[in-house]
Amino acid sequence: MLGLIGKKIGMTSYFNELGYCIPCTVIKAGPCTVLQKKSIKKDGYYSIQLGYEDKTNKNTNKPLLGHFKKFNSSTKKIIFEFAGTFCNSPGDVIKVDLFKENENVDIVGITKGKGFQGVIKRHGFAGVGEKTHGQHNCSRSPGSIGAGSDPSRVFKGTRMAGRMGGKRITIKNLKILKIYFNRNLLIVKGAIPGTKNSYLLITKKLLKNGHRNL
């Protein structure tokens, strides 16, 4: 098993043995239910499909209801596949004891959405400074975005205003400081992307030989 689906609870402080205060994030990791195992013979690849958090049948469409019924599982809010071969079977419940303290993990989350923002907030532009020589209400404007005669176009990648945030981000090598097995909680060093109660993917680190520390 390579990882778990979890939910960000929030941030707190953790004091280590030396008395240092370490900022960390609390994650509710699992329990996740194994919904399906895929194989090369039937599906063309090896993977395991996990489901996280129950939801009502009323809020689930018919194709997914049939999928859950086929594998004798309750309806789930989040479904995700982890690639690889595993010994787990459909119906198994995987909990936070998959991980160990002081182990490094990779965490995937969706960053906070900021909406449509200007160049100062989005890219850190400084603005044009004082309003002189007829400059009127343009202290936060982006300025020139290219010459008109040559090349007569705007190059791709030019820093301009636009949608900010809401991107899938992976934070690597986060250390697990503490595990509360009875509550399925992970205390992870540092910050991770996303708002409170946003969903995360917690995966084990790859070793140098390409395998994961199972």
C-alpha cells in the first residue's frame, strides 16, 4: 500500500524533546476502504482504488451507485487510485498505522483559490510609484506587455493579471512527528496546501532504488 486519502484539520505547534516549538499540520488520514483491485490482465495496469468518507445515496449518481454496489461498499465522497501491486482485497479497511513516526511522506493538495488578481498580488509587481506627469489612478497597472511594431504580439508566459490559486501542489519530504492511532491523526512538520477540511493524498516516499518504503 502506497498511501492514504486524508483531510486537513488545521495547524498547531509541536514541542520536541529539546523544547523547540515546531509548526506542524494535523491531518486525519483514513480510514480508507479498498473498493477495487486492477490488474494488467483485466484493466491493463496494476493499481488499487480507495474510497474515503461515506455519503448518502441521494447525492450519488447512478453509475457510481452501481460501482459501489458491485464491490459491496457504501458510497464514498472521494475515490483515488494508487498505482502498483498490493496484497489488499476489496472490502479491506486501511488505517493510519500504514505510516510510522519520523517517516517522510509526500502530500498532494489543492491550494487556496484567490480568484482573479492583479499583477501586484499575483506576481509581486511594485507598481509605478508616485503619480506624476499625468499618471491618473494607474499605480497598480501592469505597464507595457510588449512592443506594437515588432514582435506585434504578446509572448506566452508574460506575467499578467489572472486566476490565482486553486492549483494541485505536491509538498515533498514532510516528516511525520507524531501519530495518534486511535483517532487516525498524523502530525506532520510544516505547512501543506489547502484550506481546513480540504482533501489530501498522503503517499510514502520513494527510495533510491525506485521502490517505496512499505
